[in-house]
Amino acid sequence: MMNIYETIEQYLTEGRIGILATVIYRDGSAPRDVGAKMLVGEDGKCFGTVGGGRLEGDACREAMNIMHKGELKILSVRMDSKAVADDGMLCGGNVDILLEPVLQKYKGVYKRIGEMLQQDARGVVVTKFGDNVFSKTFIEEDLSVTGDTLPEKETGELLNYLHEKRPYYVSGGMIIEPLQSLSVLYVFGAGHISQFLACIAKTVDFHVVVIDDRKEFANRERFPDAAEIIVDDFHKVMDRLDFTGKEYVAIVTRGHQYDADVLEEALKKKTKYVGMIGSRRKVRIILDHMRQSGFDEEAIANVHSPIGLSIHAETPQEIAVSIVAELIAVRRTR
């Protein structure tokens, strides 16, 4: 699936036009945060979302109104309690949305950002706008720039936003968007649950790495959505993987012993999340074994097992949904 910047590049390559809608301000319980994006094509089709409902409807209509004018606009949507009730919405609050035409002159910028997202690389997107002013710049970690040039000092200062987790709107007409690397999810086991897990996790921006010791299971035909597929012994593979404390580990192998082996190795690493599949009885036995192996209670308490949110899931698809829901919960709260 193409990211929104690749879609914009495709639009421009095909000679089409569109409006990029970006949430630049949010107050209250509006559905999407600053930085949420949606591309509106001249045919009215949309890619991405800025929150659905009335908010998105207003953004689409206004985008169509300015589509052929070559101008940008800030759309302010105020969703008070009466408007929310009248519209049947659950979310209120105030939102400002920047509506900007996607321009041929910035095709290289969109292309580069799209490429960097696919490579799981980082950078900062800077958009300036105001009366008769519009510029777009992409700054990479090595300070190389695509798009409009900026003073060297300002470029260096803006790159400091690389380590922020969310975009920033600067009053006066500038939005600074750090391009974050994707969350890495190591999926141990290449069975049915893992197939659905890899597919769903990719749609919510996880960089999925599937690991199994059976090439007839761990292959591109079964896992078209995985960023990487590794066929190796579960004991040996940990030394090949990068662990920085930000990685997610889902243990869904074909047997209890394999699960225990992977968990033991995972507990030796710095991770953001470790989850293991299994019945409560199996989980209790394996965690007791971890205690006997010398792991402290804090490390064991951080293991999410049985894996996934409790939604009474039964099928592989439902279990995969519950796991991804838990991954999102951890990503959003830690």
C-alpha cells in the first residue's frame, strides 16, 4: 500500500491535481491529532483521513471548492456540543485544517519523503504558509535538503525536531513534522495467526519482521506484507536482530518449547513490548520457568501474556486483531 506522499507523486506524474489537507491545530476531543493528512483528488476521491464525520465532510467540500484556484486555505471547524449532537458524532472540539494544492514544483519533495518512509528513514518536513507565502522543505538527518532552501542556521535548528514524537504548528504559518521511523515488530512464528498479524500490523505502520525456522512457512508468498522474512533457528536469530529498547516482540510459534526459548532470549534484550500466546496454564508454567532461570519479577511482569487485548477472540483473524490492538495501546501510552 502506497503512503500518502507516494500517492501525491503519482497524481502529479499523471498530470492530476489535488488538495492535501493537514490538521494543524486541535483542541478538545477531536478525532485526529495534529499532522493527520488526507489527499482529496479532483474526482472527489480521498486518500487518508482527518477524522471522518462532519469534520472530514467539511474538509472535502472546501477542498473541492478551491481545487482549481491554486490557493491554500485554513479551514476552521468548531464542533460545539450542539453541533456534535445534531451530527450524531461522539467527538467534539476545535480543529484547524490546512488545505494546500499539491504542486508540480514540489514533486521531488513528495517523492523523497515517500521514499524515506518506505526505507523507514527519518527527517523533518517544514511547510511555511501565509499571505503570498508558501514553501515546503524536507530536511534529512545529514542536513541535506529537498525543496525550498532555508538559511543554514534555521535548517540545523529545525532538524532538532527530528526527535519529537508529534508535529508542531508554529503560530504565524509554519508546521514542522518529524518523519518518524516505523515501529519494528518482530513476529516469531509463521503460522496462520502470524499471517493475519503481519497484514494488519502493516496497515497501522509497523515494520514487520517475520521469523521462523521453516522456509516452507516463512516465505514471501505467505507473507507479502512483511518488510523482512528471516529463516533461522530461534536460538540463533536473536544475535542478528537489532534491539534498541523500541522494538515489539510477538511470540506466536508452533509449540510451547519454542515460545519459551524465544521468551527467554527476548527477556535478555531491551524491548518496548513482549507478548506471548498461550493458555493461562501454559503461560503460568513458562513464566515460572523464567523465574527459575533468574529473571526478576519486573521483567516477567512486563510480559503481555496471554498476548492481545481480551476481546474473546477465537479465530486467527480475531486473535491478530486483539494483538495489534494491544500493540497500538502500548505505542500510544508509553
